[in-house]
Amino acid sequence: MRRIDEKLAKIAQGRYGPRDFILTFCKDADLVRGCSAAGRDENGRLRNAPAYRADMRRVIESDLADIVLSSLANAEIFSEEGIYARSNVTPAVRLTDNTDIWLVRGGRYAQVPAVPFRSSRLENVRPVANLGLYALSFYNDIDIDHATLRAYAEFRQIAASVGLRHFLRVADPPIPVDTGPEEYGAYLNDVLTRSLAGVASKERPLFVEVGYHGPRLMEELANWDPTRVIVGLTGCKEGTTRDCLERLAQGERYGARTASFSRLDFQCEDPVLMMRAMRRVVREGVSSREAVQAYHAELEVAGLPPNRPLQEDLELTVPLLSRNHSRAA
């Protein structure tokens, strides 16, 4: 039994403690940006796939992540190397690359609603991982959402037949969604739980990731069916390091039991040091402010220049987070 199974069992049994929080490190940008996935080196040249995999190895060896998510291509390489056999980290494969994440240079795919798509055949995933990510979005459009849920139903049937588990990410769409007088987060809570109500236990996701829409809506979703719908956070996409860590602190306080982190979403200086800061916030109860200060101190020791000066990085710039900061402190 791997570490995530022990943690999930405790969460489902109502015995959650901060040490049971599940962190997923997402390194699947090759399915998103192609050659641009690894960013640029100090000379401005694009880093290559071996350099990209070197970052993944560092995170796996740090043992700070419970799950490391990658493309099937990289999962196959790590399976051949046997790196996960020497680790308690669980490998996971991104099982959907819907058109809204085709963020290639010059591409316009994310400007319109996502079309469901899977590059990886599930029977090819199962030999290298027994866990994968299925991602989708809701648009409050009957044709789009019907096609989305039909594709998800077909996926679940195949996944169950090959013995592949999954977690579900319900991402906020990159384009506006009209929900009338209701908040998008309230619409999301209803449409998500409605969509899972007809799913049998053997096909259900291990947990569900959603965006953070504030304390009330996070608590509402987390309390809906806590033994069967374990709720987590999608990756932070905006703001300072303080914003990223405050979002994590508030999410966990109001019921999130998992969180994803990706340098594709949040351009941190060092993923290992950033995940260490995230663990401090959840496991040790360190405030987001103190965690940012410790993170910058570690960057200095490592000789890594910060993306922002410390005082700037200590600011809460996302209104939702600053409004609810005192409640979560």
C-alpha cells in the first residue's frame, strides 16, 4: 500500500490530520506546451526534455509530493528506470489533453470551449501507472456539457475494465461562463455533485480537484458527502508566493484535503523549496506570511535569485484571498 492509499483511507474514515494532506506535483506541460514545456535556460534557449525530466527526478527524490503527474511518455521512461520502485511517491499519468490545454505558441485553442480528447490509450497507461488524472470543465451549455459527460462516462468504463484509478479535476474555464445571478462556484458545486451521483463506487474518482471560490463554497462542497467525495484544490494560477500559500491555507481550513502544484501554473523559483513551503503551511500550521519569509531565506541559501523582492512577495494581491485572510488566520 502506497502512502496516498493510507492517507485517503484516513480521510474517508473521518480521521484526517494535517500530515494526511495529499500534494500532487504536476509535470505534464509537455502535453500542454510541447517544446516550450521546460521553459528557458539562463541564455534564453528552450530547455529540452531531459532537463524537464531532471526537475521531476528532484521532486520524486525529495519525497515532498505524494503524487507526481506526468505524460505517458515520461511515465514510461521513469518506469523503465525504476525510480518509483525506490520511492513512496505514486506515479500518475494525465489521461486527458482536452483542447483548452493546447497552449502552443501561436495557438488559439483556449479561446473557445474545450473539446474532449485523450492522446493516451488506457491499456498503455496501466503497465506504468495505476492512477491517472481526468480533467474537464463545465460551461453551462447543454451541448458542450453533454459531450463532456458522455466522454467521461466512456472513459470510466474503459478505465474500470483495465483496472485504472483516477482523480478528477474540474477546472474553471478560461472563458466567461454565464450562470445568471448565481456565483460560478455555486453552479460548479451543484453540477459536479449532480454528475457524480449516478457513478458507481468502482468508477468513482479517488478525489476531486476544484478551484478555490472562497470559504463558504469550499466548505459546502467538502461537507456534502465527505466519505465519498474527497475535495482538493487545483493549482494556483495567479498572484504572489503569499497568494499561492494563503490559498492553500484557506482551502485546507475549509475542507480541501488535496492540492496540486505546477510550475506551468505558478512560476516559482524552485519546485522542491516551494513544496517544502506548502508542507509547512499545512503540516506545521505556519502562516502564509511566515512561510514566504522562510522560502526566501532558503532561496538565498541556495543561491537562487527571487522572482520578486521579499516585501512584494509578501503581499496578498488576489481580492478573494485578502478578504478572507482574517477568517483563516
